[in-house]
Amino acid sequence: MSQLTIQVTTEAAGRFDVATQLATLRDLRPKAASIAVREIMRSPDLASRLYGVAEETGSQVQHILYDANDLATLRDLLAKGTVPNSMRDVLLVMGSYDPPRFARMEDLPRRLAALGDDFPNWTVCAFGPTEQAVTRAAIKAGGHVRIGFENNLFRPDGRLAANNAENIARAVADARALHRPLLKEVIST
């Protein structure tokens, strides 16, 4: 039987402070964790401790980046050594809840150009019914995708999706059509 990796997020949605996020990483010791750079910087004095715990426990970190400012902050944290050089996985968030804004295809090339060669392992998540178009472009460009109802409830035509598996199945079909192998197929339809 194969092992299941669960990636936790410390993203707080305005509910938890950085000390609580640090405690979560320390107590869970997850194999993988996503961390919103802008949230951690609410308490810069705890940032080095948080990333130190992630390194000590062997957690693979994925940095959540909402915009160019987050990327600049991450570059600064890497330059200062606050974030270990080995932690270069990023999640590019396309669109937003607040204010409500669907992901836009034209934003992807600019965001990828900003990454340059410094962040070779990147993932995209996209808000709204444009999710499939944006994630397909990300797959075609060599990236990874995160599909989930926390970002999108809709089909590409704007109608409500029956379930999350429906949106995931579209991403799997896109990956196959673009000849991108899946790490592990976990979908049954």
C-alpha cells in the first residue's frame, strides 16, 4: 500500500496569528505545508522560527504568493537566509475572494516571468469559471495545478459544478491531452 501525503496549510484567513501557525507546524510536523508569505510577515520576528521548524521537521514548504509584493518579500527572506535556500516551491494564486475577482489568463505570463529561473517548482490555483483555462495554460507551461472548491465552484461555462471531482477530472483530462504525466492518479469518476 502506498503512503498518503497530506499537505497542510497554515493560511489563517484572518483567524489565527503567526504564533498559532508556528505551533501548528511544530505540533503536526507535516510532510508538506503551504505558508502564505504575507501572513507570516505579520510577525517578522517569528518568521525565522517558523521556517526553522519546517526545516528541522523536514516539511516541504510551498509559499503562497498572491501578488508581486509577496514574491519580493519571499526573495528578500531568501536573501537574508530567513527562508532556507532549499524552500523554493511556490503557489501562484490567480484571482481572489476579496475583492471578488476571477483568474485572468493574461496575468499568468507576467507572473511566470517574475519567477524567472529562481522558482522552478511552481503551482497555480485559479478562482472562478476561468479556472480551467488558466490551469490548462499552467500545465502547458510546465507548472502544476491545485484544484479545489476553496477557489472555484464553477464549470467553465459559469454553471455550478456538481462536485469538486468534476473540476479535478477536467484538469486531469487537460494534463493527459498535453502529455503531462500525473504523479499519481487518485480520481475515480
